[in-house]
Amino acid sequence: MLITLEGIDGCGKTTQARRLADALGAAGMEVTRTREPGGSPGAEEIRRLLVEGDPARWSPETEILLFSAARRDHLERTIRPALEAGHIVISDRFADSTRVYQGAARGDLRALVDMIHDAVIAKDPDLTFVLDMEAGPALARGLARRSGEDRFEDLGAGFQQRLRQGFRALAREYPARVVLIDAARTPEAIACDIAEIALDRIASHIEAGGDVA
């Protein structure tokens, strides 16, 4: 299974991806944890182009192409091999981020995003958690990291608010796959909810004939 975590910048995805990987590993499952943009050597090189530098560095259309190129390499080099080996793959972001960031918040480009996704990726997660919280606190948390990878945070609070609305709309669009999680709580409470839901979905996947090593 491919499980993804999504949400606005600073909402805690990376922490929760790590906690979920630990929880599934403790349950005896083989887990591969990865991230986007990145997750493979080639995709990590493209990552630097996307998350560093001036916010106006790329147009939304160019970003779609760069993200799709990175995702294709990630899919070929990391995700597919891990899935074929029977692993649970946990990714900090995947295709839904492009649907929201470039397809909605950066412009009305969802049709272009979907066309390229269908042509070169053609893979969606089995389960997606959207960590939902107010844009202001999340943005402050993201900027406080001073990671140097703050190109999207530099687009400001209004952009982050549009992202939040986009992710909430995504949960309504894909209710069977996307689970909205209240991220304005302690990391422990959030992790408990995510692990419980994930374990239940994995059990259902096995019962339906899926393989989990």
C-alpha cells in the first residue's frame, strides 16, 4: 500500500510520517518512508530547484513539469520497487500536493495537472491523511525551521490559506481515500489517530487480497 501525508507547510507531516512508520514497523510490517519532492537521487536534485530561491523563480506551469519529472523518477526508483517487495510505502507528499499547490492555489490549472498525472504517473495513494490546521500557526512553524527550503512559505499567509481550502476540498472530492485529521493537537494524539486508521485500512486491504510483507 501507498500511504501519503498531505497538508499546508508547517502542519507536521514529516513528524507524523516518521511516527506512522515507527508504529507500522512495531506491528511487524516492512515500511519504506520517503518524501516529495525527492525520494530518489534524481528527484532530490530537482527538489532543490523547487523549494529554494525566489518565490517567482518558476511559473506554476513550469512547477507542474518539474514536480512531475521528480515524481516519475521517485515512482520508478523508490515507490514501485518497495511496493513490489511487499512494503508499506509512506510518503511525505505525493500527487495531491501538485493538485492543490499548482492546480488550485497557484492558478486554475487542475486540468493540466490531471492530464500530466494520467499520462506519466498514473498512480494514486491507497490512503491519504490531510493534516488540517489554521494557516497562521502552521506558517509560523514552517518559517521558524529556517531550513532554507521556504520558497512556498515565502508566498505568504494568503497562499497558505488557499492551500488549506484546497486540501479540504480534496478530502471532499476523494472521501474514500482522503482522511482529514485535526492537526491542531499534540503530536501524540495526532499519531494515535493516524496509526489506528492506517492499521484498520491495512487489515481491510489484506482481507481484500492485498499482500503486506
